[in-house]
Amino acid sequence: VQLVESGGGLVQPGGSLRLSCAASGFTVSNYHMSWYRQVPGKEREFVAQILRRAPSTNYADSVKGRFAISRDSAKNTVYLQMNSLKPEDTAVYYCNTYLDRQYWGQGTQVTVSS
């Protein structure tokens, strides 16, 4: 099982980014998939989840209406579309799933700054 995130970078406030999480070793449509984020010195926090029975999704209140999680079964990839980004969205973003245990990707840095 492997999760590989990409798509992070530096963006100005109000801008957009799309993160990708490419999965291998399992089929993303058969499992709940989540995004978390972490700022140095703070606990990792939940951002968004897509249930195996899409289009059911859940979001943290802080990102509701701005972020959208989705998946492409053909590419076995999960996405996080992030719009109207704020400086407080700056963090390392991690892809997550639970099969026999928790699995995490290596993370991708998102920096929102002017």
C-alpha cells in the first residue's frame, strides 16, 4: 500500500490549488479516503473525507464551502480542490486511509502567502 501526494506549492491568498493522492496496492473506491493537514507544533487535523459510497463527503468546518474532495477510480487517485485559500490553510497536507491499519502519504507542503 502506498499513497503519494503531489500538487502543493506557494499560492497567494484567494488562490487555488489541487492536491492529488495517487494510491497503489489497493482500490481507492473500496475504502474511505481522507485528507489531513499539520502545522509544525500542532496536531494533525482532519480536512476532508470521501466515503467509499460516493458522493458522500465530510469536511472540517474551517474548509467547508472552499475545499472539495473527489476521486478518479480509473486513475486510482483522490483529489483535494482548494479554493479561496487563506494564510491559515498553510500546512503539510497528508492523504490517509484505513485498511488493516492507518496508512499515510509523505505529505505535500501548501503555503498561502502574499
